[in-house]
Amino acid sequence: MNGEIPISCVVNGEAVGRLVEPRMSLADFLRTELELTGTHLGCEMGACGACLVMLEGRAVHSCLMFAVQADGMRIETIEGLSDRKAIADIQKAFHERNALQCGFCTAGMLIAAHEMLSGGAELNRTDIRDGLSGNYCRCTGYEAIVDSIEQVAKARRMEMRDGCAVSPAELVGQAR
């Protein structure tokens, strides 16, 4: 057992258990042990946001956590959010607004946007910029990203206000 510690958690809705080195980061665990490579490692000090995952419903920097700290917890990666279509409207808006460049930061940006938009609060451009302040992108000026999130926020507000049966992904194109 070479000093490895058993952990079990729920990742993207699936129970997983592994033996891990005590100092293995959650990001490395997701990438190497579970082959969920949408979680990127950039700065490895919590400044760039490329490693964001949802832990118990909150966005966390997985590079700053040890995998053993996630024992017994529920984790959702960009793959899980995408597979269950929780971010389909955000992805669509990013695509429509050309908010995607090289793609390295995109998963973290989408997770940050998902957390912001899941709160139900009305977001203005300042709120969105504040919400993205932990995400670093070298390829864009952030305007298209802010535009995308603002578009989804408006579409979701419209959906809630109208109580319509149209999906948020369909409303995104109407919110321009």
C-alpha cells in the first residue's frame, strides 16, 4: 500500500474509489486517475481558474486541493456539466459570440459562468467581471465572454419571468 490513502467520492454522478498518494492534487486525480482531462492545470497556485471544478455545488480550484480532501464529496467536472446539458446554453452563447479562442481556459470560464448563473441573482456586467476575476485568459479581451454570460443571464431571466416551456439553450439566440 506504499502510503496511499483510500478515497471514495462521486464524480459526475458516478461513485469512484481509488488509492491515492496523500499529496496528489484533486486536479491530478481527475486528470490521471479518472482521465477527465477537461480540468486543466495552468498556474497550479489558484490564480488562473483553468482547474475549476464543482465540489458540493461550489466552484473550487482543484489544483489547490488534495484528492484526499474530496473523500466522500460530490464533484462535477466540465465533462459532467456538459454531458448532463447543465451548461448547454452557456456553451451555445460562447460559440455564437466567438468567446472561445485556444480553449485552454474555456472549461474554467464555463464553470465560473455556471456557478454565477446558478445563483439566480440578476447579473450585470460588473457582477460578471467580478465572477470571472479568478479566471485568466491570454487570448481574449473578455468582452465576448462577458457578452455571452450576460446573454444567458437575460435569457434565463426571461424564461423565469415568462414561465415558458422553451429551454434556456433555445432562448439564448433570442436574448441578443
